[in-house]
Amino acid sequence: MDADEIQAIFKFSALEKHVISSFGVQEDLFLPFLLSLKSGGSWSYASEETKSMAVKDVITYYNEESKTGYTLEKIYFFINPEIVKEEGIIRRLEKCGTKEERELVERPYLITLKAKKIIFAEVNPEFRKITVRELKKKTIQLKGTPAYSAAHEMEHLEKGEIGGIPLWTFEYVKACQ
């Protein structure tokens, strides 16, 4: 790593710290947001006083003419999230970082969350921009993949471990042609 790259990392880190401090939230609560941004996925964190959670969603834009596109990442960051409503049941396989293999779980198709603060970020690789803002509303509805992710992280915050049915309980079936 050369000096220019090290300076660029320090500059990025200083800007990141400035953006985080502008929301008036203790820095350690931003860990799920930073993990989602830097490592991908959805994350949660709990201290004795408060909880936070980052939920990631992605949308791919593709131009058929130029055969190029990009995937926009949306990160919803919640301070003290609470589930207001869940709708539907989706059975799916999930793997949590603490588990060896995926497990069968049930998640809501739609989830409504309320939070003390909701911060929204869009990560646009096309323009190399990370746009971050606090939403005025304190309640948000997520459906599909972000709803599953939110339910998974809320289970961590409320119960610690994720409970599911192990993959090894499934049965292989050989289909006839």
C-alpha cells in the first residue's frame, strides 16, 4: 500500500466519522451500518441501553442497449427498532454467522418497523457515492428480502440465537426424467 492510498483511506475515515457524528447517535450504535456497508448483508447490535440494526436491500439497473448496469444498495439503519406488524409467512433457508449450516426458518413477507431514528443510505457504485439521510418518518414497511433480513436481525436482538430446523432433516428426492 502506497502513501496516496493510505491518505485516501484516512480521508474516507475522517469523512465517515463526520457523517456518523452528524446524526447525534453514539458511535458504537453505527457498527451494523458500517458492517453492512463494508462487509455486506444485514447486521444488529445491542448495548445495555439501546439497540441498532442495519438492513440491506439491492436493486440492479441494467441498460439492454449498452449491456451495462450497476447494483444500487439501500441500507436502512434503525435505532431502537420495534416490530409493529408482520404479514405472511415465507419458509426459507438462512445461515447465520454463528451456525455451521443453513436452517429452515419462517419469516414474514412484509414487516412494519418503528424506530427512534431511521437513517437511510444509498450506495451507488455507478457514481461512487454514498448518500445518507435521516428519514422524517419513524415507521417503515419492508417486503421480501429486506423484510426477511429485518426479521432475522430482530430475532438476534430479542432472543440472541436464531432458531430453525437443520438442513440435514431434509430428504433428497431423485426426480425421474
